[in-house]
Amino acid sequence: MVLLAGCGSSEVKPLAPTSIAYPTWYTQPQSANVSQLVGAGEGETRDEAIQAALVDLLSQLSIEVAASFDTRLSVHKQDFESVERVSEKRIQASVANTEIRNYQLKHIKRLAYDKTVALVTASRAQLFSDIKTQFDQDLALLKSQQKQQVIERLLATYVFYGQHQAQVDDLAQRLKVLQALDAHFDGVSASRYLQGFIEKAMQLKHQLVIEVQADAGSEKFVPLVENALSQAGFKVQKSPLPTGYNGAGQNSILYLNTDVAVSEAYGFKIIRVNLRNRVMSDDQQLGGETWTFKGQALVKEENAMDLAMQRVAQKAKSQIEEHGINHFLGVNLVW
């Protein structure tokens, strides 16, 4: 299997002849038609030339999505050596992740030590069949996984939807490829399902209320977490950490608790805080992290303890701002 990743905006086109005599089939390749796609490409090696030709072939789908993007092209052929190459190509986003299992190498010619050109073709009907078979399998699996979600575990269900957003985007892209390959293909039902999946995720987010429960030592960290979650569009409420907390039996709750060690050295009051968070959806733990922060203040300063704790809180704030709330909590809530 060959994986090709690329980004950028330069076109992959046959170069104009200079001192090298390019074959006519490369400089004036045959046009794509209703039954086949055609691509011409150039590379330093045989494999690279064929990959470039396959990317050019996919661009013939002419799906109008104006964006540069990272393209991953999977190519399956028994006698094709696996390589990985970076190629620059402004190609329509909906052909990302397209898989070609069957193609025909019509021409290939080595023009110089580091220059090879190739011409490939692929049957539209065969490409459509291959993509649709995998599309149907992946869509059925997603529907099955969705049915297994327990709606009462609101936060867990929301996280499930978030974890599958990239897959939904990929399916939507493949659906556009299918529609481009066959104008008579009816993708309305699949399109409605994928759109409904995205809308359901947004509905869950609006329904969610994340309760932040904290012990006395964690009070200074609560506003930091609440602010980060609120900025991400979540509803948040705060309550004290219940006595005998064991992290279970509640829904959509973020628990914060701390261990604080205080010492003095060289005229400084030093505080070391172990901050633990646990993200729960009913009795299911979705995430959690433990962070250690240190703050200090001069012993002679008034309210040295409070000043040191404020500096600890500032470090926690910087941690959230630099790496994001997902990293801080150990679960992907923001996507």
C-alpha cells in the first residue's frame, strides 16, 4: 500500500519540454471521458511518477471545493513497491482519502537519471464500485456504534460523537466522490444521516451542563477550568466536592481535588500542589490527569501563602492556555 501525503497550492502538471524530449502521450495526454479517468505525472523514480499520475487522475473528478489540503492517496497493486512521498497539489478536498484499488499503467518512460513520466487510467465504474463497497461498510459500522450509545450518559455520548467527527467528514468527502463518479448515484439518505450526526453532536453540547466539584484546596483552579469550558461553549456550574467522594454515580461532572505541601527555604515559602481532575459521565470515567505545580513567595511578604498559591494558579492557567483544556483534562471535549 502506498500512502501519499501532500499540501500546498502548486499544480502537478507535465513540465514543458526543455532539453529533454517528453513523449506526446505525456505533454498531450488523452482526455478523461464518461468511462475512464486519466492522469499524467512526473517523478524522480518510477513509483513517484505513478503516484503523481494517480493524484492528477483524481483531480479530474472536478469537484468544486476551493481549498488546499493534506491528501492521502492509497494505492493497491501487487507489483507496486511501497513508498511514501510528499507532493504539492492544489486538489479538491473531496477526493481526500480516495482509495484506488485498480488502475492501468498505460505508459511509463525514464527520461533521465532523476526523471520518469507515467500515464495511468482507471475505470470510473470500477473506482465507483470499490469506493462504494468500503463506504457502505464504514457507514454501517458507524450506525451500529451509534446505536450502542446510552443517551442517559450525556457527556459520554457527546464524547463519542466528537471522536467520530473526523470519520463523518471523511465519509462526507467520499460521498462527494461517488456523486462525481456517477451522476445517477442517490446519496440523499447517506447525506442526511451524516448531516444529522453532526447536528446531534451540537444538540448534545447545548444540553450538557458540566458540574465542577472541588475540594477546598482546589478552589483557585475552578475559575480557570470554568472559563476554559465556557469559552468552548459549554454550560458550567460549580458545587462543593461531596464528602466521601469516590468518583462514581454522578453524570457530567468534573472533580478537582488537591494535595498541598508547604515548606520554607532560604526565606521563601514554597507550595507544591498535586492537582487531580477526573471527568465522569455517570459511573464511567472519560478522562483525568494529575498535575504538579510549584509556587513561592518571600516569607516576609504579607499573605505569603496566598501569593504562592496565586502563582501556582497562574502556572495552571498558562498550562491550559498553552496546551488547551483537552490536554489539561485528559479527554477531548473541544473539537
